[in-house]
Amino acid sequence: MRVMFTILPATAHLYPVVPLAWALKSAGHDVCVVSQPDLVGPITAAGLTAVGLGEPLDHTPKAEGEDESESEQPDPWDTVVPSESEAHLWDFFHRRILPALPFYYPAEPGPGGVTFTDELVAFARRWQPDLVLWDPACIPSPIAARAAGAAHARLLWGLDYFAWSRTLFAPGDDPLTSVVRPLAQRHGYEVDEEMLLGQWTVDPVPPRLALPLGLPTVPVRMVPYNGGSEIPQWLLEEPERARVCVSLGVTTRERSKEGHIPLGELLEGLAELDAELVVTANAQQLASLGTLPKNVRAVDYVPLTLLLPTCAAILHHGGGGTFTAAATHEVPQLIAPGVRGDFLDTARYVEERGAGLVVDTPRFTVEAVRDQLARILTEPGFREGAAVLHRDLLDQPGPADIVAELERRTFPSRRDEGDGNAV
């Protein structure tokens, strides 16, 4: 069958897709990955067929909803008051995700006369996919699937903010409907549940972490993918003392931000820690650090899947890709999640499973981080908790294990015609 993945143009959204895309390719299916031209290079570097539509994007903070304070328009969603335990989810969806969607997928065409949605619909009609697996942030995807007559399902990359946000509103009055409706109407469709949430959802989030929404899902294991790289010589040598990875996440690297972890102050404060700190950061971030302590090894980039097997711990921001890599390699985690949506939920999950600790980011102190890292490095219970977290992942079927189920759902009339791999 023909499978079209559609994703928002960010490597943090691409990397979770790669293992399933390769599982489908390995089963003999024709696979392409569609996004804006910004992502064509990383897609092809992963060995996948890329389709770049629309124009390259200018990733400015305001365009992504990261500086909503300058907006002169009243916010119709400001009156929503979720429960205290869910306020961080709503704040992230409301402040970060919602403002970004019209930027990536405008309803009205620019100077070229067509929108990304127009081009995606046209491509889907030409290519005729049997199945569209779509990033929930790539909101034109179900419109294109319907235009092509294809089965379609969302492929989550984290907690399901999109479906969850709709539980806060009366049917049809939610913000997701409001941003999808003009795109759908431009192509002659009305918004319905299937257009908002897919025919089903492929969900890689461990059940203990996922939001209980009761949607039809196909569970799949989180499998880390960080890109390819030559193994550096120093990684082939046994570290002289405990090694700790310090990662700010791929999105922070790409946007040249320090993030909410004050890296320079942190490294200086950890200079006396009996450990080797390996810091992965881009050239601009590294240049701002000045002279590094003797126990710090700074590298521009090394895939976590190569680095983490040599590490005794990792300090990171709580992103899904970093969490997955650490859990896969049974590495205890110290997470400084800030206030970014499911980063906080991920951090709490890690702590509850005994696999690490959480930095109290609003009251961040280097002393607290140093003490927490020392605990993780010396108390064996954290290694045991990391093994528990690893088993949580293994309880989910791997990408290759769900290929037959995707085939059956795409062609339900063939359910009883024998082996699903014969599709």
C-alpha cells in the first residue's frame, strides 16, 4: 500500500516518525514524508522519500506564538479555566501550539496564490495514498486524505493536547475546530470528528503517561531516532569516571536558544562534581559559554543513541525524544521541565517510576541540581527505576509489530483474506 506521512516542519516532529516509516518500508510498502521544504534535508538524510510543499518558513518567536503579548487582538480562549492539575497543558496548547497553526497553515493564499493546504490536497490526489499518517499539528492532513479517498490516522508525538483541549468546550466551539474549519471549507468540506481526530490514533505514549481520552488507538512503542553519525573515538573508550549527558533538546539547538536551563551557570556550579559532563549544544551556544570547567566535554552534536549507553545519568529539559532515548538505554534522568506542556508530565512520570528526579525549575538553583545529580549517581535505586521505565516501553508493540494492524485498518474488507502482509 501507499503510505503518506505528513508532519510539521521540525526535526522534533520528524524523528518520532522515522522508525514507523522504516517499518512500513521494510514490509514492502511505498512511503513518502510530506512537509515544508525546511525539512526535506533531514527527511532524505533519514533515508526516506521527501516531498517539500509550500514555501520555507521564517521561524520567528512571534510567528510561533512565543510572544503573544504583542497581539492587539482579544484572545477568545482566555476565559477558559481548566483544573489546576491540567492548567499547564492548556497554557502550552493555548499559548504555544494554537498561535503556530495559522502561521504554518494559513487559510488564505499569499503572493503565490496557493496555500500549503492547496498543494497538499493536490499532491494527495495525484499520489493517491491508501493511508495518511499525520502529525496532529499538521492540520491540513485529514483534508488531503479525504480529497484522495484515503484512510487516515493521527500519529502522536506526545500527549494528545489536541483531543484533550476539545473536552474543555461545547462541541464545535473549541479552538481546534476554529482553525481547521476555514481550511476545510476552502476545499468544500465541513469539519467533523474524523477530520479533527482521524479515523484512529497511533499513540506512542506509555499508558501510565497518556491522557485518558477513550479514543480508538493503535499503541506503538517509542523508539529513539537521533540521526546518523560516525562514532567519535572518545566514545569507544571507557570513561574514567561517571559520565553525565547534558542536553537542551533538538529544538533548542535548531533555534539557537539556551532554553530555560542556564547552561553556563550550571556547568560552572558542577565543576567540582565527580563526573564527566558531556554537553551537546550548537556552535552559538558553545561560543557563549567561555572557558569550560575541566570536567566538561563540549560537543556540537552526537546522537543520544550513541552517547547514552556510556552514561550514568542525563540532565535534560523533558522533551519526548530525549526521554525516549534515556528510557531505552535505562539511563536515570534529572529533568528540568520548565512549564512547557507535557515536559512536566514526563518529568513527573519519570520520578514516579523511580527513574530520576525533577528540578524545581521556577526555583532553579545550581546547588539543588548538583545535589540531585549526586544522588542519582550514587543511589542504586535510580538504576532500578530506569529498568522499570524501560520495561514500560517494552510493554508496547514495536513499529514493525503494528504494520499488519495498520494494513487491516486501511483495508477492513480484506481483514479475512489471509496474512496482512499480503496487502
